[in-house]
Amino acid sequence: MAKEELDEKDLNKEAETAEDIKDEHNPEEEAQDNRSEEEKQAEAEAQAKDEELSDFEKLEIELAESKDKFLRLYSEFENFRRRNAKERLELVKTASEEVISDLLPVMDDFERAEKSFEDQTDNEGFKEGFSLIKNKFEKTLINKGLKAMDSEAGIEFDPEIHEAITKIPAPDEKLKGKVVDVVEKGYLLNDKVIRFAKVVIGE
């Protein structure tokens, strides 16, 4: 019986010693756990900061893309506006081109009639009235931007404004390759050719 009590005491002492040892190690384990928690918190904060920077960088990228898109659209709009203004200006300048082109044969008739009156000495009043009408008609067309081409005999042939209808032997060496005669006068409307001058070229 005494032996059993002794053994029980020994066991109790061993248990107490184990608990003491456990108690002695607890502060270190708690400190280690605390460090782990601090490290975890620091890692979480660092990760949150990285995510925040990443969001900021994303916003910067989106802003740069938006600026680039805006500049492109603005540039395209400016090009469209300038092109549209230019087209409208050209349209205004040449809006009457068709009507004036239809009136050119009338101008030709006026000029032919005026030449036929040069040899006549009678009817001076009629000739004067005719000249007034012709000059007024011509002035009206000039005010609309019409301009007769310089297609007198002896000038250089220019394929951009002249249309050669035939070639004849040049009456003079100086007229070779040049305009010898003008069959039909050419006209410009606001510096745009609306009728080529029909000419005869010397060869």
C-alpha cells in the first residue's frame, strides 16, 4: 500500500514537472505565434499596397488610352472639317459651271456676229446697240469667274488647256509646234478649265 502511494506521488511529481516545462516553453511559443501574426499582417498590408498600386497603374493605362483615342478622334474630325470646308468652297466656286458652259456657244455667236459687222458701214446705231448687249453679257459672265484663255496664234501649244484638232504646214519656221489658228476659244471658270481651246498646230 505504501508502495502504491509512493508510485502515485512520483507520477504526480512527473506530471507537475511536465506542466512546469510546458509553462516555461509557452512564452516562446506565444512570441513565435505573435511574430507569425505580425508577419502575416505585414504581408497582407504589402499585398494590399501592391494591389492598390496595380489599380492605380491600370487607371493610368486607361487614362492614356482614352487620351490617345480622344486625340485620334479630334484629329479625324479636324481633317473631316477642313476637307468638308474645302469641298463646299469648291462647290460654291463651280456651282454655276454647267449653266455658264451652256452659255459659251451664245458668247461664240456674239463674237462671230460682231466680226461680221466690222465690214459694214451702215446701221451704226444697230451695231452700237449690239456691242452694248454683247459687252454686258460678257461682263456678267466675267463677274461669275469666267476667263477666256490666251490662245492667240504663235503661242506654245499646251495640252492642259489646248485641244489640237488638226496640223497644217507651218507658214513660218517659228510657228512649228505652235498654235497657228484658234478655231474655238477656250475658257476657265475660277482657274478651272471648263472648255478647251480648239487650235490648229503648225508642223
